[in-house]
Amino acid sequence: MKYQILFTVGMFFFWGCSKEDNPAGSTETTTTTGADLYSLGKSEAGFSFYKNRPDTIAKAGGSGHPDPQLRTRYNSIAAQYLDGNGKVKAGTVFPDSSLIVKELFTNGILTTYVYLFKKKNDTNADANGWLWAESSPTGAPTYSVSNKGAGCTGCHSSGIDYTRMNDAHP
């Protein structure tokens, strides 16, 4: 009986502490898909909103996104880099597994999810470790993660670690 308990506890630690359960600490190369990002970002549970407010705001002038309204939310890892007012702290460099989801709206209807996910060892990551993708509310891809942000980084390069909410929506 004693050995059975030791074996069970040992197996718990072996499986419970594997690299797969710790993506932020993993050095293995992975390939994240748009479907993966949709799964991670479709629910608001565990996310914090920009400026601590879930209401939509008008898009910034010069935005490359077509919809007139948006709201932005941060998973629990990325939210650690928001200040008390819900804005990204100056000088922030988001760690791996940070997920930022921008939701785009037209006439109050959600039209698009935009994903920014930090995962340096991913085959779809850009040179700064970010994955960029867009999907419809049903998960159908509208901007492929395999593009590595080619249509995004030009505008986003001036922001805090490629995020633009602070300067576009002060």
C-alpha cells in the first residue's frame, strides 16, 4: 500500500510538471494555429479589459482595422502589465503566453477577433515573438497566423511591445 501511494504521488509530479503544461517555460518549438488562438481567446473569462472597461470605444484615426468600434482585453498573464487604470505600463515587454484580444464591432455587432499572442519559440511568431491573427466570431480565419504579422507590424512597431492601445486610446 505504501509503495502504491508513493508511485501515485510520483506519477502526479511527473505528469503534473511536464513542459506541455508550462508553455511559458518551454523551449520547444511549437506551431500555433489560428484555431488555437480562437480557442484561447473566444471567452472573456479570466481576461481584463483595457482601462478596466468592457464597453466599446471608437477606433483610432489611421487604424488599419475597418470596424468603427472596438474593445481590447488581456489574459491573466498580459494583464499583470496593466497599471491601476487598466493601461499598459510604459516599457513593458510582455512575456510568453501573453494574449491580447481586440474585438471589432460594427453597429454593436461583433465582426472580428484580432489576436496578438507572445510565444517566441513558435514557427508562426514574428522576429519579436508575437503571433498575429484574425478570425470571424465563428473562428473562420480572416488573417492567417502564418503571415507573421506582415500586415500589422508596420503600424504596431511604434507601440509598447507592439501594442497600440495607450497611444491610440489615451
